[in-house]
Amino acid sequence: MAPPPPKQLVLAASSADAGVAAWDLRTGAEEIRHRPCASRPRALASVAGRFLAAAQAPPSGGNSGTVHFYHWDKPQVAVKSFPAEPIRALLADQEGSYLIGGGSNGNLFLWEVASGELLHTWHAHYRAVRCLALYDYLLVSGSEDGSIKVWDLITVLDEQSRLEAQTPYLYSFNQHALPVTDIACFLGAIAVSSSEDRTCKIWSLSKGRMLRSIQFPTSIDSVALDPRSHVFYAGGRDGKIYVTAMGVDISSHGSDESSILGALDDHRSGNQCFDSNAKTSKSATTTPIT
């Protein structure tokens, strides 16, 4: 008899200290709720399906924050770490070897998961890092200052390479007029960013240039890519999820509203984060559990 398929869990965290909730995607039943946790959007990461990491929002007016680590089968915090500044965005690589954090002062932190050692810290942006994305060895960071930067992790991890590099980053993009809210990467070294300036922009990470800019009727707080087609979903602050064509084969660099194919209108408030594979606007991530 074939073994049962692995569970697909939908995770959601809240900055209101509601904990991290995990639901079974097939049944809708809540599997477990990890407490305490008050985590902002894009500050929750599944580390290779082995455990969860959640950066905590600091108390009102505070300038310190912790990162909580949870086992899947235990609701309480297993380990706490204390970064030098509050972490706004958190990301793990696919193998679970590294954990990357974006700080409220614009710094980036790179930890080795196995040892817990902080391998490198560097100043990346003038204001807080709001979102992070990975494509192979390329790290993409977006900030409240409106900038996006692309980093080569091989260079970041090697001191001699850092000294020889002309700039600490591969590319710096400054076409967003307001804070960057989310970034997602697609096959072919394509990245999509969203912003409070009501645009999503499509970037070539290999060529270091913007391919397209798409205008929306509202600020966009989150993006998710459909791995089966050149379509992405943009979560608007008006409560709608906009289904949008990538159109990366189009040579125009101007604004293009015709790319919006339709909208899902079942939400009364903005979509802070969602996952196109999970088909839900409340999830921070979906993770297979065996």
C-alpha cells in the first residue's frame, strides 16, 4: 500500500500575538497553534520543513526584538535568539542551511542554521528591510526607502570576494517611488516586486534591469507567482487579489494596465500575504510535512 501523501499546512501569524496557526490544507482543520508569537508580514519562515522561525514585532516604541523557533509538534517556543535589531523580514534557503533576516535599521543578517552562528552582517538599505527573496545564490532585498538590491551570496560569504568587489551588491534598483512591500522570484531569474506606489515591477536578475511596470488601482501589499504559467497574483490594499500576466516577452518598459486579467474579490481588508499554491490569502507559507 502506498504511503499517504504528505500534509500541506497553511501557516498564518499575526502581529497581535495570536500565535502561529497551522491548518491542514485538505481538511481545513487546525493542526496546532504555536504561542507566543507576534510576527509581522514576511517575518515567518519554514526552515526546510524541519522547524519554524518567527521574528517578533517589538513592543510599542521598543527597539529590540527576538526570533522564536518552534518545533512542528510542540506549541511552545523551543529556542529564542536576540538579534542586534528588530527583524522585519525573515527567509530560509530551500535546503535549510541558512537563515537570512532584514532589520529595521536597514541591515541584513546571515546565520548558519546548523550552528546558529551569525556569519555576516552588512548595511543594505537606508531604511527598514521589508521583504526578501532568493533565486539560487541571489538574494533580493526590498526596503521602506523604495530601493531593491540584488546580492551574490557567494560574494557575501567570502571575505576576499567582498574586498575585491567594486560594490557590495550586484544591482541596485530605485524605480519604486514608495516603500517596497513584497518580492517574489520566478524561473529564468525573473523577480516581481510590489510597492505602496500602486505598481508591480518585473525585473531581470541576470541582466540587472527592469522589464515592465504594471499600474494597479490600489497599493499592492503582496505578490505570489504561479509556477505553472506566466501569471502572478497581487494582493491589493482594497481587499482584491489581482490576476496579472507577466508579459516578460514584451519589450516595452512603460506602464501597462492591460496585464491585469481579473480580480478575486472575497476579502474585506487588504491582503498582507498569500501563497498562490495554497489558494488562500491568509497564509504566510505552505509546507509539506511527512
